[in-house]
Amino acid sequence: MSYTRTFTLRPITLALAMLPLQFAQAQSALAANAEPASSQSAPQPAPAKQLSTIRVTATAAETLKQAPGVSTITGEDIEKRGVVNDLSDIVRRMPGVNLTGNSASGQRGNNRQIDLRGMGPENTLILVDGKPVQSRNSVRYGKSGERDTRGDSNWVPVEDVERIEVIRGPAAARYGSGAAGGVVNIVTKGIGDETHGSMTTYINQPQHSEEGDTRRVGFNLSGPATSTMSYRLYGNYNRTDADDPAINAAHTDATASTAAGREGVKNRDLDALLRWAPVSAHVFDFNYGYSRQGNIYAGDTQTGNSATSTSGATGSNPASFLGQETNVMTRNKFALDHKGDWAIGKSDSWIQYERTFNDRIDEGLVGGTEGNINSDDWHSSRLDAYTFHTELNSPLQLGVRQMLTTGAEWGYQKLDDPASVLNGQAISGVANVADDPLKRQTWNAQHYIAAFAEDNIPLGERLILTPGLRLDRYSSFGNNWSPSLNASWEFAPALTLKGGVAKVFKAPNLYQTHPNYLIYSSGNGCNKLGSYTVRCYLLGNADLKPEVSTNKELGINWTEASGLNAGITWFRNDYDNKIVSGTELVGIVKVSGQDRYVYKWENATNAVVEGFEGNLLVPLARSLDWSNNFTWMLRNDDQQGQPLSVIPEFTINTSLDWKLTETLNLMLTGTFYGQQKPRSTVATTGLATTDDANSKVSPYNTWGVSAGYAFSKHYKGRIGVSNLFDKRLFREGNSYAAGAASYNEPGRAFYASVTASF
């Protein structure tokens, strides 16, 4: 414990010690540059300017956001498309993006999260204002790779988002662990020059009474407080009710338990930002955020038990919890930022502390009762995450003008989950596991330190090269190098060729490396060795290597002054060392005279993800735009030919945006999904799936229409219909039994929002 405390405090002390130095430099700049304090929402990219004989070019980060695998969703886009609750509703409409469960097992199938280029949600890094969000890592990690979580895309209220940056492919390498699929950066609204405020109410009413409705109200207030101080405050309450627990009953195999519909969620959010700009060249931000997400239970379990009966329950009837909260995620965020403009360049430094409590009613950890509520008791896991980041963008003249980015990062995560560790079984003779479960250490931690450099090099007027290199050193596995090279060549006035290659990685999570984290199966989840019914254990493994992926993309884009824009991009990810529940026997122990097999997590699987993305924007008239994008997956499978995640073979998004007048806007949207195929084997046993477990989801499409109207300068509203033609899908079972039919596609719904502002 003493070592942990020492390592935790040193980088924090270092970061805080830097602030007086930065403050002193800012004060010295005050005498030479006594300009009014800037109150922009965020420091803007540096315009070209003269520094001796050096012309400043764009930073590497700014150039990489023009890569073919990058999309930006504006606040106006979000408003027009009618997000119900979670921002994943609109992110899914970008090329290369789908929503999937946390694994291809079908377990927790309605907890669909953002999946970039078929790499799975665990390889999607979520950021808010450039800072990592790690709360989902506090949720227990199952042997098939599933978590009972909605992910981390719902911590910012819809109305408080300025834009969302979706970064796929090699451009994501600069962000470190977890970005093998890509990055979703949610940028919140900033602070204007004048005091402004708004309040929005939203309602979503499904046509079908068995589907949950949504009610939301939120506010935003920001503006200057003094000549050097400004502020922003936003809050939100959002409730989406759960589906009826029997919504899928008519679509479930007669021999199986009824699969639950979508659970509900209650969101409460409050965020405060205080900005101090003693001079125009230096801005300090102090930010605190509080969010609470409570689920509304719809009967979901991880495997085959149903909450509509008492089957599998011990000590409590799961059906008695329907409509109640059975798990609550509480996230507190503290952050301190400094952005500076120095003679040698621009700096960006920040430190963030993120604390997440994951409170849950006890669930079974064994075999067929896994994930099934089995008592009235609540337990909590706690995740503490610290991150310190600093970087400097410096203009250089080394043969040609260029912009060099150098920086460093430090992170520390500690997870304490007594319920998942102490509720396991005692195994005598297995290293790092005591005979008495109560004596086990319930927490696990890891830390890392990283250094990185990127250089943005214009070679002539049409070619830009952006090489990069990042070194991460983790306490759990040692060093990892992440080199990258991106390029953009404008070989004709309207045609640009862009491409890149990078190595990205994902560190083993704190459950996988925890030597005392023990998963027990009574047979159904065990690798087949002699007898399918022999019970087994899966242990954490402190010797795991990071998962790595070599990401490549090559795209061509055509842009005309008229607004016509078209492009196509090929991408390929070669994925190595994927961590899976092991199939190699590491021991046999006897419990009450019975053999039980012992396995560990292991780096055992390689995979290939390959496909095409494309976009087409056509201005049909001055006030009418037709926008399209597509994703076509060529491959998404491991070395056994099994999919990493269950996603459509193709996805096409199309929309018509018609601005009839200055006050009236209409939008029509449509999405086409290709066939979805499930695994043909069970990941934990290697056995072939049978019957309904091989079911595919046939191609389908959904449409929506909405209209927005500005009643005056201070009042506006929007009404719309989602899933206009009422195309519904139903979940047909838990786990592999459902095949690809592991989620609900809700039917037609009507929504409306009203915003008042000043």
C-alpha cells in the first residue's frame, strides 16, 4: 500500500508544482501583453503567423482530424436527428460505426455500445473534451468478454454537446491504450463573450405501449463573471423507462427462458466549469462533474434465467425487482487545465481525477445462475483513475516549415471489487489464491507513463507527412511502442489522396490481470476436456501481453467549391494477441473429491478486420442537401473464422436536409443494415452452435422524419417520428441461443423538444 500511495502522489505533486511556474510566466507576459482576457469557448487552432523566418503550420492533431477515417458531428446535426437518450444514437450514423454488444456471445445483448470498424466496444476509447472516460471498467468482466454496461457515451447531456469527433484508423494511435478501433471525443459547449442560458425539454413516446418512453429536461448557463473570470454550468435529468419484461416472449424458443427487452435508465448530471484568463495567452480551467446513471430493471440476465419467474433465484425473486434500480453508476470528475501561448509554441496541460462507484444488487457468479439476481444485498466496486497530460506544439524550420508536437502522459487506475473476488471459490494449491476467500486482496492496480512526438511536415504546397511515435511503459507488462505515419497528397485541385499506417494497442484490463479474480462455471462455460459437465475455474493472469493492432487505411476524396463531396476509404486492421478465456489446462484441483479444471486468461487469438467506408454529399439545391455514407465489411473474424462482434455486412446512412426558410427545417433520414451473422462456435467451450443459435438477422432498414421551427430568437422546437415504417426486431434468447437476434430494434416513436434561450 505504501508503494501505491507514493507513486500516486508524486505525479500529482509534479503537476501541481508546474502551475506556479506557469502562473509566474503568465504574469510576466501580462506586463508585455495587457490585452483583454479571452472568453472563447476553447483556444482555437493557431492561424498562420510570422515568427522570424518560420511560418506556423497546422498541428499534427489538427491535420490528423482531416484523415479519411475521421468524421465530425456538429451540435446542429445532433439537434436535427433527435437523440433519444444516449449519444451513441447519432454516432452510429457515421461511416465505420455500428452498435454491438460487448462480445459476440449475445449476452447482455441490448446493452449495445459504439463499435468502430468491427473491433468491438472494448477497443473504442471514449473521451470528453479530450480526456478519457473509464467508468465502464468498473463493471465485472465475464469469461466471454461481456460487461453489464451501456458504455461511456452517456455521461454528457445531449443539449450540451458542441460536436463529436469520431476518429478511426491510424489517426487514433496518438491516444494510447484502448484506441485500436478508434476514438469518440465528445466536445462540450464552451463559454461565450456574453451571458447566455437555455432550457430544453424533450419527450419520446413509442407507439407500442410495451416499449419504454423517455422524458428529459436540461439547462445550460454560461458567461463572463469578471474581466478575467468566466463560467459554465449545465444540468440534466433524463428518464427512459424499461421495456415490458414479456416483450420478447412470443419470439423466444419454447424451450428457452424469455429474453428481456431493453432496460431503462435514469440520468442525473451536473457540471461546473470556472475559467480564469489572467492574460489572453494563458487560460486556466477548473472543472467538476457529477453524473448518476441508474438502470431500470427489465429482467435481463447474463445467461438463461428469466426474471419473469423464480427460476434460478436464491434468497430473492428477480421478478420482484422489475421496474426498480438494480445497479447504479456514479461518476465524479475533477479536472484542472492550462492552455498557454509561449514564444516557443502553444502548450496544453491537464490533470484529471475520475472516481466511479458501481453499486449493484448481488448477482450469481456461477454457471447457469451467472448474472441472475440472487439476494437483496448491495455491493459496490470502486474505480479510481488519475491522468496527467502535457504537450507542446512548436513551429520549426528544418529544411521546411513544420510543427512539432512533443508531450508526456501519466496514468494510474485502481479497481476494488470485493463482490466479484470474495464471492468466488477457494482453490487450494493454486498460486496467488488463498484457501480462505476472505483473505484475498480485492483490489488491483496498474500505472503507466508515456512520451510521444508527432511532426506535421508540409512538403511543397500539396503533400503533408505526419510521422508519430509514442512509447508507453505499463506496470503490468512493460514497454509498448506505437509508431505511425499519415500522409495527404492533393494531386489535383479537387482530388486528395490520404492514407496512414499505425500500431495501436490495448492494455489488459484490471480484471484480466487480477490474480485473485476468479470465474467459476458448473460446466456450461468450460472448455471441453473429456467431459462437458466437469466444473472449471478461470483465473486472472498477471503475465498477459497487450493486445496490438496494425491499422492501415487509404482513401481518395473529391471536393468541389459547389459543396459536392465524395470519398472512399479502404481499411484493414491486423489484430494480434487478443485476450480470451484460456483453453490450455493449467491445473486440476479436487473439491469434495471432484476434479475441477483450472484455466487462465491468455493471449491466444489473432484476427483481421477489413472493409471500405465511403461518403457522398450532393447539394441538390441552395437549401437542399443529400448526404450519404456507407460501411462495407469484407472481414471481421479471428483465426478460427469467428466474428469479433456481430455487425452488419454493410451499413448505409442517407439523409435529406431541407432548409425551407430561415425558421423552418425538414429532415428525412434512412439507414440500411445488411445481414448479421453469429458465431458458429461457443467461445468458452469450442463446441459448435446448433439450431436457433445459428440464426441470422436478415437485412432491414429504418427511416425517420423531423421538422424544426424557430418561433422567435429565443424559442425553438422540433417534432419527429423515428422508425417511420415500424420495422421492429425482437431478441430471441440470452447468450448464444439467440444467434444474431440478440437485441431489440424499437418500433415507431413520436418525439418533440422545445428550447427556450436568452
